Amino acid sequence: MDLSVRIGSLTLKNPLVAASGCFGYGVEYAEVVDLSSLGGIAVKGLFLAEREGHPAPRIVETPAGMLNAIGLQGIGVHRFIDEKLPELRARKATVIVNICGTTLNEYVELARILSDAEGVDALELNISCPNIKEGGITFGCSLTGTFDVVSAVRKVTRLPVVPKLTPNVTDVASFARAAEEAGADAVALVNTFLAMVIDVETRRPKISNVVGGLSGPAIRPIAVRMVYECRQTVKIPIVGMGGIAEARDALEFIIAGASAVQVGTASFVDPFIWPKLLDGIRDYMRRHQIARIADLVGTIDARARDHEWTSS
Amino acid sequence: MPIDAPAEVIANHALSTDYNVLALAAPAIAAAAAPGQFVMVKAAFGHDPLLRRPFSVFEVLRDDRGTPTGISLLNKRIGVSTDLLYAARPGQRVACLGPLGRSFTVVDPPTEGWMVAGGVGLAPFVALAEALGTRGVASTLFYGARRAEELFYLDVFRRLGVELVLTTEDGSLGERGRVVAPLERRLAARAADRPVMIYACGPEGMLAATATTAARFGRPCQVSVERIMACGLGGCYSCVVPMRHGHGGFHHVRSCIAGPVLPGDQILWE
């Protein structure tokens, strides 16, 4: 049974990747997860400099989901390379570094620095964080911005370049196409949906940033639809995510067109989820006699199924 | 390494219409837990409610031979998950991950241990009082609540030899007012050469007042903070506390792994 998938020049040993912002720098989970057993780890978004992020409260639970506005607190790229990367390498993790800039030059500089670091396997461009005022999503909400940042990073690195797209646009597939035309090796989607929760007793928002990003099972059907739309539009691999909590959720994304998937919120709830997801995928492959998981990618049968509907 | 136990509810004692003590069968967690550590509990299977909630380990439960069999949680109803835990029935299972976080530093004699609790902030102090007692440390619990009916487990603390200083906001038991007032008087009256360690857990305002008061008298103070958190393992960065850093600056630390017990004088209180 072959669980490996390819993202550009990078081969992941299986399609399960820890989602950026949901797994710290990976080392936090070394006691509970065999980091080498994951297809990859997308580490917490990094700027050049350290950032403190927003004040608490930073999250609030919602029906089958959660809202977060962390504000990209992070240790900066240099401390990451010095303090975290050696342990990730020692533990044989496949490391996808999520980078974020306030300017195009910051993305380029981050890509240059990380391309020279031993142990970085791919770059995920965060052009979709809904929770910071400047940079990031400014690129991700403009087709030319997306094209420009991807092509600028493409020029300075041989690492696989994977922009992470925001769902907070009208037509996410057009952004996937802009990324593909700019030389991206793959696209990752979706980041969180901009949302808010208000405490009616106090009439105040429940998180300090007022608005935040919605994740969790609540968003999964929208994310699956967006992956499906992108699969119709681009040829590069897609890394799908949004509310995956069980193996069949991951399979849904794969069938819709994702070569790999990321899991975030569900690993907060169950840090031991990874082997359970892998077992579920293997079981599915056995039942459906699928030898290579890559053969399942995008195999949705989207023929009209009116004749199968039953009245109810 | 934390343990994720599908813990069976052994007993559920309602203390009031808002508070209950939930006893869970979790021997491995009970054996590993240190005073001040916490567990992440998922009140129901499925996606709603989705996230676990952090709870201090209230009591370590033991059998007749003293072997740890489980833990109990002091629960206060404030939302969907805590409502479910209030209504939980024996035999039911809840997912319980722990023990997590940094525990209290337990002092030795002649240092005294002064615990300051507000409301549900009583939660870490049964375990701490036991640990202090085992070491022969003289201890006092300053415990404040809204009214007499919300001061719980007083007999348990008395049995452990803990001196009680009680306050209620309505004056129905102990001194009327806030718990920091008697703490401040005791600190003022205490000779400088008689060491004391202050431990605090409760509402943010009470913690800030306790930490500030302790610092004013030059006494060390460990506070157990409560923050909304998604994972309890350092992954989500939800539960941050601003700690003083450099000259007038601050640094956000994750209270799940750097805490929940933090040095009170280093927190940048609002």
C-alpha cells in the first residue's frame, strides 16, 4: 500500500500534514506524536522578526468550530532556524515552513534565508491570514498580489513553493490559477473564514481582535467545494484543509482533488489523532482495493445523480 | 508524556446549583499529577461542543492502600461544556488528557504556605494543601466567595490542618469583602524574617491584587492563571499571558506550557 504523495519535487510519505498555526513549531508535540510519522509539519507562520501577537482572549468556540485571532505571534525566522529546526531534523520531520511578510521583499528575504537552512523541505506562503492588519492577506486578496509574491519567491528558491490561499474571496480558483502561472509547485487551501462572535450580555466581541478566522468541522463542506473548484482549474497539486476530523473527511478532500491534506483544529481536540487518521485511510484503501493513495486524488464521480435520488 | 484517558465518571457530587465535583477514574493521570497541574477534558463526544476545557486537578483519589485511582475536578457552570460536566452521570466517559503544565513549587519548613483562592479558584488547593502537609509546612487558606453557600470543602482543609481565613462578598460567612484584605493585614503583621510563600488562584482581578500585594511586602507569589485554550500542549497559542520583558516591554508566554503556575511579580497585569 503506497501512501506517498508528491508536492512538486517533494515526496511526502503520506498525505497527512499538520496545519500551520495548529502545531506550534512541531517540537511541542514531540512527546505525543512521532514527528517522522507525519507526511509533513507546516510550522507556525514566521516573519523575519519576533512578534507578540494579539492579547487574550484569542479564541472562542463556535458550533462545531472555533474562531481564532492569534495575530501571528512568533519567534522570527532566525530563532526558528537556531532553536527549532535542529530538533525537527533530528526527529526526521518533513518541515514545511510557513512564511509571512508585510512586504514582498520580506517574503523574498525569508525565502532566501530558509533556502540556505538545512532541513527545510518546502515553503508555504501565508498570503491569507485574516488576523493581521498589514501584509499577508493583502497579497492573497489580489490576483496581481498573489502572482507577484509567488513569482518573486519562485525566483530565489529551489524549495517547493506552496501559497496558502484565503477562502475570503469570490472565486478562489482564480487565485489558484494566478499562483500556478507564477510558478507555484502547489496551492494549499483553505485558510480560515473571517467571522465574529458577540457576547450579547456585554455587547462585546468575544475575542480581543473583534474578528477572527473560523476553522473546524463547521467549514469543511465549503472547503471541500473550494478544493473541487480549484481542481477543475489548475494542474498543480492541491493541499486541502478545513475541518478534517476523521479519515473519511481527509478522503473527501482527496477525492475532491487534494493530493495532501492538513489537519489543525482536530489535533487540538485529539493530539493522538494522526495514527487514527492513517489507519482509517489504510482501511479505506483496503476496502476499495486502492494500492496508491495518489490514484484516488480527484476521482470524484460528479455525474448528475438525479436517478439515484429517493423521495423522502 | 501526557495520557489521554477515556475516563469513567465514578461520582458526581453537586455542591450547589452552579458547582459540582466530578470524580473520574484515571489512575495513570492521578499517579503522575503534581499540585497545580491541569487536565484537558472533553465533555461530550462529537463536534459540538468541539474543544476540550482545562481543569485543575482538584483531588487525587486513592484506594484504601493509598494507590491513586483517579482525580476529581471542581466544576462551575459557565457554558455548554461545564453544563454537561455538571449533569454527567456515573458510568459515562469523558476524554481526559493530562497531567499538563507546570505545577506549584512546594516549599519546605520553616517557610509557610499561604493559599489565596477566589471562587472556583479553590481548584488546585486541595492537592497543594496535601503536599504542604506531607512536608510539614504550616499552611493557611485565604478563601473568598460571593456567599457562605459557595465556600466549599472547608472540612477537608480543616482535616488537613490548614488554617482558614474566609471572606464573603455578602458577609454571610467570615469577613465581608474581598479575600485580599485579610491577606494584606496578615502580611503587614508578619515579621520580615519569617518566610512565607503565597499561592493564588481565582479571578484575574484577585490574582493581580494578590500578586501586587505580595510584591509590596517583598513576598514571593505563585499564581495559577486561567485562560481559554484549545490544546493545552503549546500548539494553539490561545492561552497567552503577558510577562514583563526588558525595559517596560512584555513577552507573551503560553500558560499551558510555561504555566499555568507563573511568578506573580513577572506578569504584566492589565
